[in-house]
Amino acid sequence: MGRIKEMMMDWDFGIMHTFDKDKDCSDINGIEVVNGKRTAYVSEAWYVCTKHFDDPYINKYIQDNAHEGTCSYCGAMHTKVLDMKSFMHYINERLSQRLCPLDDANLPLSSSFYDDEEEEIPGFSRAGAFILPNEAEQYDDVQDVIYNYGLCTPNEQLNEDIASCFNEGFYTQTDVFSEDKDKELSYAWDYFSKMVKNIKRYTFFQDPHFLRQEEWKDDVLTEINQICGHILVSQLPKGTVIYRGRPNDTGIPRTSFKELTAPPSKFAKENRMSAIGISMFYGALDDNTPIQEIRNYAPDVRIDLGTFELKRELVVIDLFKIPKYLSFWMPQYFREYKFLKQFHLEITKPIDKNPSIEYVPTQIFTEYIRFMNNYHIDGIIYRSSLTGGRNVVLFYDNESSANVLQLNNVVTI
């Protein structure tokens, strides 16, 4: 993007950087006293360390490609630094995938759409001689690019040096008429959810909008499934402890595995990940979450809390693997993670009414994960809408759960 200047012409040789006189300058190429201050000459390049940027992925890139030296901007000695020429080459390379000068964006001319200077078209705006969708990223100030992409630092000299690498001008997306992956998936999931809740539930796969009407595009369930398979697969090791609570309204404590594991199919109720009549094992990776979830709808009931242990390693989709901090500078999957983060919130939000309808999309998604994979999945780890803890649903019923779980302890609370 921004056509970072290929040769950072004024950054290299003989540039002078002034340090406080009390600083150790032993790593600097040359030192002399100028007007009472110790002045270090960096004869080859200027260097930047990780102390200036807030974005952890920018800092990781610097760390991974750095050597020990002195930061030209803060004077930190014996720290990990990267030369600015290499750093800005990386910035250019990444931003060029997203942004470009207006003249290079293959935009239609505004004269092809507007009859006069006053005319407006809903959803579009003029940008010089061109027309742009209003939702497209557009910048007429380099400082806005730097700020929006996390390149702005508290160090003014560093900010000036970064800004100096950009040509002045108007910038926009490299492909303004293509929808970002996260928005495309969000739209497709919203459409799918509304369809299976309110229009068609058992023949939705024949709907042309579900298939997106394009042969080369998978349906949204296949896409989400593939993304999960690539980046969210995890292992629950043998010996992992899982807690499961059952409300006790009889006064007689449950003690056996059969009483505390997943219910028999004929007693399986509507749940977030399973329809009525389909038995699965619901638990949590901490003992507080099942207690709080039961007390949420039955505040005074006593609870039988079983402590289970995995007999073998299980493979799960772990929605907690979605990073808390998402950034354009992530090495990969930024847009996919952005969608999955919203998707995780959506499928774990509290349901106050009509769970038999509101749970339908997540029930279908779970069945897809369970049965429509080229790889075996035993369950899903997801966020508790009540405590934020780690809930887990295992695809094992009252009978088959004995193959993967053993009951170690039961307490009545």
C-alpha cells in the first residue's frame, strides 16, 4: 500500500542521534561530545524496538526478526531491535494487500454515474474522479492510515519516520467491491439462522441463498466447519477433569455413573447444542460453572456435582482458541478470527425465551461438526453465557459416555 518508498533514502548513513549523557552508549558505532551531550552516530541504519507499539503482533514481528542492539528512538541498550528499512518493508508488504492509491483501485469514473455535481447515489460517494462505496475504507491523510492500523506511537520522531515512507495521496481498499471474509460469513450465518428458525428447517440445504448461488462457494456451515478444523481443533488430554451438575429435588443423592452422566435419549431435553431426544454430555472444566448455571433457574435446589475424568484423549473444537486481541497484523486468519469471535458470542448468548427456536441454528451447526467432517471430533468447548467459564459438550450419550469418562467423586451442595 501506500507505496512505501523503496529506498528509505535519508535514513541510512551518518544520521546522528542524541542520548542523555548518563546513558551507556557502548553499543553505538561512534560517540563524541557535542555541546556537552554524548552523541552517538549510527553509521548504517536506524533501529526500532518493541517498546513503541501497542500491537502485540507488530512487536512479535520485531522480536522474531531482531538482533540485540540499541533502539534509535528511545535509546534502550542491549535490547531486541530491527532496522527500520526491514520494518517498513514488512509494513509496506502487509498494507499493500489491503490498501492502494486511489488511481490503482480500478474504480469506475464518477462521470459514468452522475449527471451533475449535485447528484447523489445512495450508498456511494465521490472520491476525486471516481466513485466509491460508502463502506469502503478510504483515507486522504497518511496520519489516519497510521492511526487506524496501530502504527502511531508516543515517539514523534518515529511517527515522522513512518509517515515519511508513504506517498501523499488518497488511499482505499485494493478491491472495494469485494466483501471482507468476516462480513460475508456474518451475513451468511444471519441468513441461515433466520431461515432455519422461521422459514425452513429440514430442507434448508436446498435453498439457493444458503448455497450462495455460486458453484465455487461452499455453504456457510461447510465454511465455518473448515475454518474451525484449521484453527480451532484442540485436544483434551487423558485425565482431564470435567464437572457435571444435576439438580436434586428428591433429597436422595445420586451416586452412580448412569445417574450423573448424559441422560438416556428419552429424557434428553432441549439444549444449546442438541435437540430434544438427542443425548449429549454437558459439563464444565471448572466446578463453579455448573453450580451457577443450575442455580440460575433453580436458586434453592440442592445440586449433585459429579467429578468426571477422561479415560483417553479427546479431539474437540475449542472456541476459546479464538484470540482475545485481534489485529490486522496477525500472521494469518484475521478475518476468520474476527467472524468466529462474533460467532462465539452469538451462539453462547443467554436465551430468555423460545429456546426450542433460538437453539436451532447451533443445534444444526453442532450436528454438522459431529457428522459432516473428514476428521473425528468428540465435542466442543464454548463459553458459559452465565460465568464466562469453559463449558464442554461431548458427543456421547448415556451409554457411550462410559467409554470415555469415569466418575471419580460426587458431592451434594
